[in-house]
Amino acid sequence: NAGVTQTPKFQVLKTGQSMTLQCAQDMNHNSMYWYRQDPGMGLRLIYYSASEGTTDKGEVPNGYNVSRLNKREFSLRLESAAPSQTSVYFCASSSGHVEQYFGPGTRLTVT
Amino acid sequence: AQSVTQLDSQVPVFEEAPVELRCNYSSSVSVYLFWYVQYPNQGLQLLLKYLSGSTLVESINGFEAEFNKSQTSFHLRKPSVHISDTAEYFCAVIPRDTGRRALTFGSGTRLQVQP
């Protein structure tokens, strides 16, 4: 039982490049989330998916898109990366019983 | 909307000393409360949670937190810290009765335990 997995662990992009962060969970959870973590700001919600086929914007959605491919997988896409998107990205999942389980994170640097 | 305030960004403490990490929240609706811990270069792990019942909740590694509704606080305490407790600690809330169960986090408190 791997829990929540994320790929890649590290990534360096140049401004304007695109990439997709992958997240998968094997706990049969309905809800999945993408957060970003910046120094001194805690974690902020980017997008949320309550169930397969649904997505909802969070606090900081600009510059990102998401896809809930199936119940297991929830990807985050940066279409044109900007230095302001340098951050650590965490995926999380929940069965709906409030407790969220987090992945190990993706550290992204945009130069 | 909810907001969470962690007043101390860093708390240095000597090993075996007591520690309190402060958390206050603001919300127009009732919330569930959580403390998460992040060890260096790792993801977040749930430390403890308050859902209902006794306002004092405990973790398996000696931390405890008390929900104080009148002061809208959920401070985290440990009577005697270890070097291994060095980590960043995040307080978070979720509204009880809405469908969108996304966490609102505080900015974090870095606990530095010194020998």
C-alpha cells in the first residue's frame, strides 16, 4: 500500500516551458487535492476534485490546470511556467472523512 | 472563509524542556482542527485532530492539543521534547458542514530542539 505517490520528485523548468505533475493514490479515496507550499505561507489550495470527473478551483488556481483522469489519478499542469510558480507541490487525498493523506511532494524550480 | 494564525514562525527549545506552539483560527462556521508535522524534506503527516467530544486530544508521541472555542485556539503542547521532534508544525482547519473539505493552513512554526 503506497498511499499517495507523486512524480517527479524534482524538476527544473525554464520560463515558458510546460509540464505535468502526476499524483496517484491507492486508498480508493474520492477526493483529491493539489497544494503549493511557499516559505512563510503554509500550504495553499490550488485545485480540488471531490470525485472522478469533477474539479474545483482553490485559493491560487491561476496558471494551472488539472485533470482527474480516474479515481486514482489527479494531475496538475503548468502550461507556461513562470518564476512565481517555483514552489513545492503536494498532492493529497481523502475519503471524505476529513483526514487528508499527503504525498512526498514535488520541488519545482522555474528559472 | 477561514483563516489560521500561527504567531511564532520559529521556536527554539532545549531538549527535555516543555514547548507550546500557538494556533488561533477565525471562521464564520464550525470547523474541525488539525495539527500536521513536516520533517525535513518530507511530506505532511497528521499529528492529531479535533473532531468532537473531549477538547483535549493526544498523539501517540506525547503531543497534545486543546480546543478552546471561546478563544478560537488550538495550541499544541509537549511536556518534554526530543531532538527528533525538530520539524515544522502546521495548524489547519476544515469547515464541518460544507462539501468542500479543503484544508486552510497556518503559515507554520519551525520547532528547533537543541541538545
